[in-house]
Amino acid sequence: MSFTDRVYEIVAGIPAGKVATYGQVAALAGQPGAARAVGNAMKHNEHPERVPCHRVVGSDGSMHGYAFGEGTVTKQAMLQREGVVMLGGRVELARSRWDGAGN
């Protein structure tokens, strides 16, 4: 399985109302330090209905690029509709971060 396929599989497992960071996804995919590669995979995601790339955020909870709708504005609105806790335009990671184990 390629790195990109592993990333898509991991991101597909992030439940609504939770987020993961690019670095967290990279580590779970076996490539710690490959956060930019995760971002690149998200940028080329052809199946956002199966791979909810909007649920991947920066290490500080910030919104980074989003290829659909109005970009990060759409991403933030989608996360808020799912119940992700935001504070000052960033995800409050202490409350909304996915633990990577299905929770």
C-alpha cells in the first residue's frame, strides 16, 4: 500500500466531530515528519465523501488549504456543523482532537 493510500485510509477513519493534525496522520501512516506529504495527498483527494480531508488541520488547530467550496471558510463551516469546538478561528485540539484509535 502506498503512503497516499495509507493516508486516505487513516483520514477515512476520522469520525465527524473530531480532527487530526497533518503530523498526526503522517505518524500514523508510518512517516513521522511527512506532514507536508499528507497535505499534498489531501490536496489531490478525489473522493472527499469517503476521505473527509476537511478533518485534517494544522498542528496548532489552524485551517490550512481546502480545495473545495470557498477554501478554508468552507472547511471551518463544515467542522463547526459537525460539532468541532473552535476558538478564535482554530480548532480547540484539547477537545476535538481524534486519538487515532477510533475515538
